[in-house]
Amino acid sequence: MFTKKFFLLSWCIIVILQACNTTHNYNELKEGDLLFIVGKSKSEQTSAIKRSTSGKNEIPYSHVGIVKFDKKDVYVIEATPSDGIIQTLLYEFIQKAEKRKGRPLIAVGRVKPEFQYIVPLAVEKAADQLGRPYDYAYDEGNDAYYCSELVRFSYIDSLRNPIFPAVAMTFKNKETGETEAYWEKHFAGLQLEIPEGKPGTNPVDMLKSPVIDIVHKYY
């Protein structure tokens, strides 16, 4: 009986602490903020993304999502390989990040004041893509999206141009200069050539964009 009561008490304490922590996280955010995370997934894809987009001394951000407020809840709209484009509760999204000294490796990007006028439409546009598939081909010409591609095509200015310009994609290891074996296998399975040098984007380059400010880090 004592063990059962102790377990229930411990569980309640954990839930309360998580709720407090989540509330604190809410207070740091505004709708349309971009959450850049170092994914804790050990999948081949996540590892390959980190090695292809991050240098030796860079934090290997591998994923990005868009903050959306809905009444009392806070969500993150994200493009995921497993489920396509979904919205995830903020607390659950935070659990996807690696931790440093107990803190999640997440940076918060916010578009600069001159672009704030596009935020409501950007969030709405991203939400309109819910249910669409993940872009395994990394092709800007199809109707699917990978994470930073969803951000790029959601944040459109008054002239209908993305405020995040495309960069030349690379699928080579930043350290060795050789194409990652994972990407060779991945695109061979799709019967596609590796789109090396084609226009695209990635979380690491997007985080460095001059159109956003990094307003908070959780680590």
C-alpha cells in the first residue's frame, strides 16, 4: 500500500513539475516563432542531416518547427518523416531534442520586426499543409515538404516571395567532403539522382538567416 501511494505521489509531482516547466516555455514564445532543435533521434536520416549540414564547431540543428497558439494550448507545426506534416504539443516537441546539462538543445528564432506582418498568414499557410506527406525527394517542385522547406514556403512577403532564400543543398559530409552513404542509398531507393547543388534549405542555414533574430535558447 505504501509503495502504491508513494508511486502515485511521485507521479503527481512529475506531472506538476512538467506543467510548470511547460508554462515557462510558453511564456518565452510568440506565435510564428521558429524552434530549431538538435534532434535526439539516432535514426540514419537524422545523423546524416547533422553530418551534411553542420561543421565541426557548429551545433547540429537537424529540425525546425513553427509555433502555433490555439486557445490555451501551444503547438508546433512540423514536417516529420514518420507522419508527414503534423502539429505537436509544445511539451511533446521539446522531448524530441537532445539535452545539455538537462536542458533541451533548442533555439528560438523570431522574424524581424519588418517581417512581423506576415506571421499570421505564415502560420495559417503552414496549418493548411497539415496532412501532406514528407518530402523525401527534397524537391521544391512537388507538393510535399521537409521541415525547413515548410518554413521557407510558409513565410512569404507581400510580393509572394519567400523571405528565406534558397541555398544550394549538399548531401556531403561536412568533414570529409564525401557524399554520405545514407543519402546514396536513400535516393537510389527513390530512383532519383542526389539533388546536390539544387535549391533548398536546412535548419542550420535557416537559423543564420538575417531575417530572424535568435531571441531565446533553452540550453
